[in-house]
Amino acid sequence: MQLRQLIQSLPKATIDGPQDQEITGVFADSRQIEPGGVFVAVRGSELDGQKFVADAIERGAAAIVSEVAPEPGVTDRVCWAHVPDARAAVAAMACAYYEDPSAKMNIVGITGTNGKTTTAFLVHSIMQKVWTRAGLLGTVQVDDGEAVRPATHTTPGALELQAEFQTMHDNACRGVAMEVSSHALEQKRVDGTQFDVAVFSNFTQDHLDYHGTMEAYYEAKRRLFDLMESQVGEKKTTAVINIDDPYGQRLIEEFKGRLHILSYGHGVHADLRLGREVQTVRGTEFQVTYKDREYLVRTPYIGRFNVYNCGAALAASIACGIKARSAVRALADAPQVPGRMENVGSRDGATVFVDYAHTPDALEHACAALRELQPKRLITVFGCGGDRDQSKRKLMGKAAAEASDLCVVTSDNPRSEDPREIIRHIEVGMEGKRYQVIPDRSLAIRVAVNVSEEGDIILIAGKGHETYQEIDGKRIDFDDRRAAYQALKTKSV
């Protein structure tokens, strides 16, 4: 692609310098620059790309895209695009360089505080069953239609995202299910992506260390729907929204008449209505009513919150043109989502579940789901992450203590903080309740398993699929599932 053609994608850019060369790629990291590449100087939270412009030019960059005007003489050597927003520029250039691959597939973007990963897995599973090949982008893994690998980010950066879309299209994927985080929306990583469906799962407290306020956090989530409304192209877009959630109701009011909305929930006003749930340790059955037709859904997942996730996945699949009956059938064989209410095993009549619940709302719902199985006791092992929103710690403690018969409070990615100080914040919400403090997470899991009795359920919450602990800036190998399995294996009788 010629540079002149590529920079036409930049909104409100002032261009100076030679534009007639072929380019070799677009880069936001100067260390990756190849001769003939375009370097976009993005201002990050920790690093300012402008500081690496000289290095990019030294490495052979053909063009610089920056929020700063060029110094005299620089444009004799390279083309310089002066733009008002480098993040928007890198997204626009990524889409142009990869020739808008998202426009050629069904793209389902899923946002919300909880349920993104499971809903994305479910949509992907339905797409695979019906269309054979589909892509998946999310917190746990990436499936490009041919190979599956662990994910590094919930939502990749703009350049990586469009490259992934291109690979998925080349691999004959007809659709893609992807998680869209509030950070990604704030940082404009998905700008330019052509969505067919945007899903809003729910909204509760999280990430206030980044967004500052709940309103700012909501506005970041809302941006997905603003983007879909303003996108160009021929796609028939649909907003799939949880009508039972107060913020979902707000979103519906704000976009009524602006987007086609397909709501889901338990209320009579839901377009896709959920109800009559029956839960066992092997899964859940529930009724779905859509366009005056009723469907019996069987899923291996447990918990009322997973009924919502299934409802979101069904609505999104229908919005993509998949028949309701085909989507319902596909849910019966849905895969286990790693670290999402994952049954690790049993010993002496006690069963262990591992779940990613790391917000007060998610922890409350995870405990409620296991309570529906009517255990003799519910034992919950949990902690809170360091260097994150401190205000939710006492709320996590309160949620766990009120829903459990016994809690074991432990460490969970303390990062640069003292685990004991984090635990003290958690204990504020647990006054008068029964709990034990064991900062060593491995020991905490062993103790919970060893004190369990026949009929008990143990919930290990917070880390889910993660295979590490972040302590003092280092990542140490640790997997809740492996630790639980070993504890069950060596349980004291």
C-alpha cells in the first residue's frame, strides 16, 4: 500500500513530506519499526511515543504520525502527519492498512462489568456449530479459526486487533465474538471496527482506579454503542441489552430510535424473555420466549447469572441471522469456560468450584449460584487485588461473609501492596461474621479443603483462569485449579 493512500484515512491531519513510497507496516512501538514503516507516536499512561520518534526515524520509518508538529527540516527526510488524536489515528490506519476485515465478517462485541468472557465463549460456540469456523477474542484465549492460544489482553490494541481480524477472515471465519473492555473503549482500540452486534451484559462497580467515577466508567461502556451508531457501511446493526439491569434500562432509553434494540431478561417487556429455571450440579434448564415461541434451553452451566449470559448469547446469535432453534441446540454442548464456575473435583462428598468473580456483584452472584445447589455449608476462599480500586474491598468482604458459612480471606495478586494491608481493608466488611485469615493462597486453599465435610461446596474466587500471582512486581506461577486439585488429592481424612 502506498503511503499517500494510507494517510487519507487520517481525520483532520496536516501532512508534510514525501508520500509516494510503499509502506511496510504501521507500528506504535519504535522497537518494531521496519524500514518503510509508519510510526504512530501514541501518548500512553506510562510512556510517551513522542520520545521515540528519533529512534523510529533512525530505524528507517517512512512516516511519523504525531500530535506534535514536526521540527524544521524533519519533513525533508520523512513524511509527517500532525493529528489531533494519535489513538484515533492508529485505529484508523490499522483499519485502512488491513482493508477493513471486520466489514467482511459478523462481529459481536460484548461489554459490561461481568459475564463478558462466558458470553463471548457461548456466542463463539454457537457460531462454530452453525457456521463451522468462527473467531474468538477475549480475556482467556484467542481462536483465529485454525489455532487457539492464550490471550494477553481482554481486547488487543488497534493494530493487533485488525491483524487478528484479517487472519480470521483469511481462515474463513464467518463471525467473531469478542470482549470489549472499558479500557479498550476509552483508549479507542476498537474505533473503526464494523460491529454487527453490541452486547451490554450488566454494570456494577469495577475499575474505579482507572475511570475515577461510576459515571465515567458507564460512559466508557456506552461508547461501544456510540461507535456502532456512527459506523459507516451496509451492516444492519443491533444493540443487545440486559433490560433487567438499571444501566441497561438507561442505555435502552438513550438509544431508543437510534439503534435497533433487542432486549433480554426476565421481565415481561424483554424481547427475549428468560424464565422457569431449574438448576442441578450438572447444569441448568430454563425457558426462552422469543417472538411468541417458546424454547427449552439446556446448558451445562450453573447459576442465574449464567442464564443471563446464555440469554445474551442467544440474542446476539439471532441478531447475526442464526435461527433461534439452532442457537438453542448449540447451547446444550457449550464448552466449559476456563475458570468460570469450573468444577475442579470432589473428595469425601465435598466439591470445589473455581470462579473469576473479582467484583462485589460477581462474588455475590457466584455464592448465590452455589447456594441454589443446597450445600451443607458454603466455604469461600477469596482476596482482592493490589494497586486497584480500594473501595470495593470491604464490599467484597461483606458480599462473601453474608453469603458463606465460612470465609478464608487470602492474597490475590497483591502487586506492590502488602497483602496483610489489603486483607485489613476486606475485614472491615466482615465484622461479626465467621472467617479465617491465611495470606498464603496455596495454604488457604488447602485449609478450606481440609476442613470441608460431606455435602460442603468450596468456592475459590478471584483468579479463575489465571496461572500466576503478581507479587512485588513479579509474576509467580500459581493456578487456583491446580492448587485445588492437589489439595483434594492430599486431603486429610
